[in-house]
Amino acid sequence: SSAFLLEWLDSRPDVLHRVDSLSMNLSGATLADGRFMDELYRDVKNARLPAGKLCFEITETSAIQHLDVAAEVIGAFKSIGCNFSLDDFGSGSCSFGYLDALPVDEVKIDGRFVRDIAHSAVSQEIVRAIHHVAKVTGKKTVAEFVDDARKLEALKRIGVPYAQGWLFYPAVSPEKLLELLPR
């Protein structure tokens, strides 16, 4: 939860110096819940985190369902130094117009396209198109679900600069994360 993450960061100020950023998922329900978002905004603002250290991830589907609210929320949180990521891009209606309409900082390509990228020309072209449009609109591109080196090589050939997945490390607890971070 957001309270847990903010309390954890408050109790571990050294963490902020050891990570580029931390991400938190926002569901469509929370995005549309004005009271929750107001409280979250207040809590994040009061936490006074360095700019760019906290990133919120919203799925393409929830952003599209709540487009006006999403754009307003993103703008408000960006004004206090937060970043936004459009998660699972391609899982919904995959309209490139949303990349220009939503002021997110990065686009995470849905894993269904990454899963077959090493051997599917169609998946490669879809990823190439998403990456190109994201780049043109000033957004970073992250490939999700990268779990083997062949997929990573295909992504490198396309030019996708960021990847996440089990190839790099499985999900870990906050305590394990601290052990892994450079000092």
C-alpha cells in the first residue's frame, strides 16, 4: 500500500540515495477514487521525496477508462516531483493517440508482445512501433516479462533501452532489495 511504502521510505532515508526510483501500482479503482487520490497526494507531498524518486504505474486499460481523471492526476502528482508509467501498454485498445494525450514518463510494453519477440516477426514489429511512437512523444520504453537472453537481444536490436523481468531478478521483499542495492 502507499502508506506502507511512504512509511518504509521515511524509516529508511538511506534507501532513496541507493535507488534511481521506486514504483507503485495504482489500480483503476484507486485512480477513480477522489478521496483516496487526495489523501495519497497529501501524503506524498508531505513526504518531500526528491523529484523523480517515486513513480506511479497505471495500466493502459485504467488510464483509458478514466482518461480525464488520469491526465489530471498525472499532472498534479508530476507537479510534486512524481513520475508516471503507463503499464501493460498494448493490452487494451493500444491506441497510439493515448501516448500523446497522457503525460506519462514511460511506457511499459505488455508482456504478451515480449513473450514471442525472439521468434515472431509480428511481435517484433509491434514492439518496434510502440517503442518508436513512445520515443517520438518523449517517453522512455520498458519491455516487461523479459525472462531469457534471446528476448533481451531482440529488444536490443529494436532499440528498446529498458527491460524488466526474471532474467534479471525475481520479485523480492523490501529487506532483500536493501541487501542487493550497492552501498
